[in-house]
Amino acid sequence: MAVYALYKYDFTAASEGALFAKGEEKSVLEQAQQIFEGLLTGKATFSIEIRKRDGTQTLLENEVLCKRDGVTVMLVCNEKNHKYVEKKEELEFKSHPGCYVIFDNREGVAQLAIERTAAFESNPDKVCLLLQDAINQKLFEYRLQIEIRSKVREASLWEIVENQTREYGDRIQKVVFNFPVPGKVAGIDTSTRMKGRLATLASIGRALNAAKASYHLEADGEKALQLDRTQKDLAQMVELCSTNAYDIHIKFQHYGLYRFGADEKALCSLEEEVLDRFFHGQTVYEERERVTYELIQWLENVRHIIEGYKDAVPVKKTRKRGAKA
């Protein structure tokens, strides 16, 4: 079962002087979804460029695999170099792992789902930014631009931990607690027992004349850390850092780094068979004998699930030298 990050997109007019297409009564902005739908077709749909560590620019393969009823499934591939040694000679080969991108461009809907895969370091936001730049290159001739924002919500640390580990099968690789050294700060709101446990760490901090301290915990290899609220001492440590507005960092294998107080990203699981049936045109019946696709049903359920989520503040990508204009 794959996990998808969820996004919302909308269109704005890039030029006040080109709001109406020639001979059209509707403004370009009013036709934005139709225009965008026309772009979602074929191989090399967009010119997606990525800058490698050596500074070179690489065009990434991308292709629309299937379009039905305003829903488009695209495959976006990365390019990775792999080195190996054969007969004492270092050789290299390239691979092109990919991830699925689902555009829900039905009328009145502008939703995007990006698969979380190792192809892009389990970072759908990376794919999102690459797509946004590439789409805007295409929309420029229509004097339109797209802005894609991830869907997020406020959630407690424990909710995020439990959602990631139980629902999405993620694992915790690292936990860092940051807090002032007791004795250097007044008004620490925690139990007498916890203050006693911090006394040992505080003595080391005072010996070093430190104002702050960190407690790092890392998993061994592929094993996972168990952050469990039923463990009293652990729960007290979390409570100490959260109540006193200090800091907790949790590094998940797939979700990435979560900092206490940050919003939770909207994620949903999708069975691969649902995509396969969409590719093959297999339909299902809804109420009143209406025919639809399971993937569209999933997208409708997703819309309901994230109804209370908000749009994240968009990340503005800094244009690098040598990037395509």
C-alpha cells in the first residue's frame, strides 16, 4: 500500500493585460482548469529539471499514464547514478525510479496527490516544487501561473507519532529533546521527580557553563525507537519540553523531520490495485446506479478526510543560476 501526500492548487493571472483570450468571452482565469487539462497529455508532459550535486541540470522523464473523467495519473521519474566495482574497475549505471502523481482536475476540484517513494528520498514536497516550476513554464504563454500548497492541520505530538507509526508504517530513527539546564532558568513546570532526574544532566551542564542541553536518542540500524505515551518517564520528558515550550525533534524514516509545534502533513494510503483498475478502465457502481472509478471514490473520501485541514504557507523556491528561464 502506497502513501500519498495531499496538496491543493489554484491559478492566478500572471498579467493584468491578458485576462481575456482573443475572441473569447470568458477570461483566461475562468478557463484555467480547462487550459491546464489540455496540458496534461503525452510523454515529456512538462520540462522538469533538477540540479544535481555536481551542479549539472538534468531533465526528468515524465509521462501521463491515464486520464479519465478529469483525473490524471502521471509518472515522474528521478535519475540516480549507481557506482559499482567490477574487476577492480569502478563503473557506473543510471536508474530512473519514479513516483505517481494524481491530478484531480475535475470541475470545482483542484487537488493533487503525490506518492511518497524512495525515488525522491520519500519527500513529496520535492516533487511538488519541481512540478510547480515546470507547470508554470507551460502556463506562461497563457499568462497564468499555478501555486501548489500542501494540506496541513494542527495536531498533538502524540497524534503525529501514532499516525505515522501505526497508520502509515513509518519508523522513528531519532529523537532529540532540547531544554535549558535547570539552575540556569527559573520556572520549569514539571514534577519534583522529573526535576530530580534532570539534576544529573544539569550538573554536567553547569560544569561546562552551558545554558542549554540536548538529549539525543538514535535507533540502531533499521530498528525503530519506541515513542510511547504509556511509558511514564518518557511521557513526562515530552510533557516537560512541550509545556515549557522548549523543543523536541523527531526524525521519521519517511515523514522526515518533525519539530514540536509544527503542523501535521496530510497523508492518505492508497492500495495499488485501485490504480491498476483505473488504468484498465474498470468501473464500479455508486448510488442510483451511477458508474464511476474506485480512484475517484478515493479522491472524494480524501476530500472529506482533509476538509478541516488548512493550506500550508507556500514555499518560495529560489531560482538557481543556470536554471531554465
